[in-house]
Amino acid sequence: MANGNKVRFCGHDVTAEELQLIAETVVDFPGLSRTELAHTVCELLDWRRPTGALKAHECRFFLEELDARGILRLPGRQGSGSRAVRKIRPGQRDESEGQPEPLVGNVKDFGPVWLEMVESTADQRQWREWVGHYHYLGFTVPFGAQLRYFVGISQPERTRVGCVQLSSPAWRMAARDRWIGWDEAQKTRRLQLIVQNSRFLILPWVQIKNLASATLALVARQFPQDWQVRYNLRPVLLETLVDPAHYRGTCYTAANWIHLGITTGRGRQDRSHKHYGEAPKEVFVYPLNRHWQKLLLDPSELQPYKAVDPWDL
């Protein structure tokens, strides 16, 4: 990795600015594991393989060598489930930091609502800080494909008020799979046509009635085109999981999402069924295409989406 005073990563001379960004990321996200930090650094610096996959495995070793050389200080090695992300309870403001005055009222007084895709390094950092600090699940690098947005209002001035993340769907979700009616072969071919709303945050000082449901409606209209541009696929179904210990899912109901039932309580990584029933979640879905079921049950191999209005199919 090192050659004299130079620092190299996979043949790339790491600049002083990149090293500073890496060190700041480690400091800003002390609750992330080393693996999650490696994914985050690769995302920020766009360190990818020719296939587009992140060079996270190599980056973890790179970060550990930087730690050994005293260039930065990594968190201690963590076992599964030991992450200690500092978070604020839903609806609670963090009084330890200066924050804007509360925004109170109805969404019609602050609109129109807008979505801004997170792309620049500074915006990625801001998004991670807000989600890591204020979302009850904290920030983690999502599995598979993902898009992130800031939520904003236009009145009295253009202001960011929340965060949204869309990412790859859960592989197995009994309530959803029964509702769709597919078998394992169909799911293997067509699962990529489902996208999960894996993070949704309205900042705690924002108390604007109907903002959450208006945002969800806007997400359903805007993100399919953005997803198609990035991944060459047009999703036909949105899904999300709501923890009843924290929320009732009212905004999803108000935005016409369909409640399907409750999960078994197992997470994506609980392959040994050790945590069955520990944290059940409410399952909601939102069709993005009137022929969603036909498209998900199609026995043919999935072809790249052709740009047409899905409601005209």
C-alpha cells in the first residue's frame, strides 16, 4: 500500500484530500463496523471494480493499514449486532446541537414538496449524518442497489427537511410473497422489479402535517424513472417494513399503501432462525404499475425495460 510517504490503494495514489475525507468519515460515523466503513468510503470515493461492485474487501484491509500506521483510528472490531450508533428517539430533538426553529403547519403552506437525489460527497455526508443521528435504525450501507434522496419544501424558502432511501428488496417476506402468489423460480427471475423503501426520515424539528404522505406520493411518481436510468429496470412494486414499536404506519396508509400483515421478526441476516419473532414488522406495499402481478409472475427471463408509461401498458 505504501511507497515512501505515498499511500496507494489498488494501484491508485490516494490524495491528501481523499485521506482527509476517509479520516473524517471514520470520526463522523463511530457506530459503523469496519466493514460498513469500508463500504461507505468506497461509495464516497467511487472505488469500484469494472463490474460496478464496490472494492469493500480491499478497502477494509486498506483502512486497517492506515490505522496501524497511525493515520486514523478505527473503531474496535465488532461482533454481529454489537453496533452502537448514537440515535435520537423518533420525534425527539437533540438539544446538544444547535438546530433550526420548528417548522409547524400544513404541507399546503410549505409546498411544493421536492426530492433531490444525493450525489455529491458533501450531500452524501449530510444524508448519512442525519439518518445516522435521527433515524431509529441509524445508518448502514444497504444491501444491493440503492438510491437516496433529500426531501425538501419550497416555502418560505427552499429547505431540506428529510431523507429517503430506496434499496434492494427483502429476499423472503411471507406476507408479500403470498400476496403476489409467485413460486421460487418466478421470484428468482423477477424480484429485482421490487424496491424497498428502507429508510424514511422527517427531521424531528419538522412538524408539518401531511408532509410524510405527500413525500411518499412524490417518491412513487419520481423514483421509478431515476431507478431505470441507473439500473436499466423499471420497478413495478414498492415495499416497506414498519416497526410497530416506533410507528403505526399512518403516513403509508394515507398515501394509499396496502397493508399485507406482519413479518416473522427475522432480519435479512438471520439465516439460522435464532431471532424468530423478536422484532416483527408491519408489511406495506405500493403497486407502481396496474399490471404489477402479471409482470412479477411472467415466466420469461427479465429483459431491460423499454421506456413507456407503465399505466398505458
